[in-house]
Amino acid sequence: MKNGDIELFESEWTILGAVWELEPCAAPTVQESLCGTKDWAYSTVKTMMDRMVKKGLLEAEKICNLYLYKSAITKQQAQSTEIVRTLKRAFDGALTPMMQFMINNDDLSSEEYDQLEKLIRERKARKSGSKKK
């Protein structure tokens, strides 16, 4: 599956979050781990997970009468695709307006501003360092 092909529904994010934390895992384990936040029956979780296998988001291995699931995509792949999709949809693919929107419309703490500035400085330093070679 190419990263651009990944489109996750909220329920798939929820299940993937549990699988990333527990993998390899069985559907009952995922359902149990979500019972504090989701009121999903085992059959609902199992059906969603089987659909996610067909969609290429999960892999399943049958061991006796039990299916063990693991993720077919990483959290970083899912996040990257989600950001790119949002960037294209809401900002015509332009990163600067999106960052400007986030900075101007989000209540970032001083620590978060410091972290952003540090990340930008570090990235600029790495990029200029690679050009000097």
C-alpha cells in the first residue's frame, strides 16, 4: 500500500492505536483495551479489524482457532498521510499557510513555541550542513 492510498476513519485510528500498543494481538484483546473509551461489542471490533485487513491496514495470522493481528502501516505513515491529505484539502498543498494558521489560531504554550523554534533551527542546521559537503 502506498502512503497516499491510506485513508483512515476515526474508528480505524482507534483500533490501530490499540494494535500499535499491543501487537501482535487478538480481537478480544483489542476490544477489551478499548472498553473504557468505546462501547463496542467484540463482533464490531472483529468485523472492523477484518475489514482493515482487506484494506491493507492490518495483517492477520491464524494460529489454531485464533487470529493474531499486527499493523501493516506504522503510526508515522498514518500521520504523514493524514497531514498531507489535510494540507492538500484545506491549504491547497501549501505548508506555510497551514503553519501560520496553526500558530495564529492555536493556544500554544511557551514551551511549545520553544520546541517549534528548536525544531526549525535544527532542521535548518542539518540542511545547511548537508549542502556544504
